[in-house]
Amino acid sequence: MRRLILVRHAKSSWDYFGVNDHDRPLKETGINKAYLVSEYFSDKVEGVDKIFSSSANRALHTALIFADNLGVSFDKVAIENSLYEMYRGEFYEFIRGVDNSYYTIMLVFHNPLINLLARELGGMDIENVPTSALIDIKFDVAGWADIEEGGDVLNYISPKMILNKNID
């Protein structure tokens, strides 16, 4: 069994003139919502073996918030430059190369790829995965190279679902 947790980075700020897209920081509301979702999710996962984060500032900051709240040591957080502007084919190439000693991994990255993967891997009918949201998908496969469509979505958690108490 393999468990893939897809996290969209928290809400970033556009308030800083001259800061390029890659370096945009999180907004305070984004930080708060990342804490909210990661704290809620901490009761739903026994452990995460590795967190792969896009190199973008907003994604890495989100990954560190999740790591902290999930009890994952920071040395298990890896910056993966390709996650910043990854396409579908690159995702499958990346996931097939993940070490099979990891059973549960988290990827913190960006749309539109998360939307596509939610539909493709989890069969979700979703238009837009919001910032700070996560999709937790289980696959009954021996290794990461066997990941394909048809995983079982264990959890879909967004800040709005928690705040509106519209969640299990």
C-alpha cells in the first residue's frame, strides 16, 4: 500500500512590489489556514515518511507548517525544484522514482496540476483545489512505479470545510 498526500500551498501575498512569483511569501490568512488544515489532518495520519516541496517560498513555508504539525522532522522535507512548474508527465516520472522505502509521502505544490491529479488519481469531480487544501489518496500497489488512476481518496480537507464544520 502507498499513500500519496497532495497539498496545495497556502494563500500567498501579492502585496510586495517587485517580488517575483517564485519568491512570494504567504499571507497571514494563508499561514493560519495551513495550520488549521495540518492540525486537523494530524489525527488522520499516523506518519509521513517524506515531504517533497516545490522550491517556491509559499510552498516550502506551507510544507514546514505541515511538517511541524504532523511531527515530521525537517530533515524529511526535501525541496524538489521540478514541482514548481511540473506537468502531468513529469509528475509520473517523479513519482515512479520515489524510494519504495517510503510508504506515505506528501507533495506540496501548485495548481493546475493538483486539480488534474485529484481528478485523475482520485476520481474526484473537482474544479479547483483551494489553497491549503489536501487530498489524501491510498493506492493498493507494491511500489510507487505502479501508481495510476483509481486510488481511494481517504481524506479531502479544505480550510472552508473545517470552518463550516462540513467535514467528518
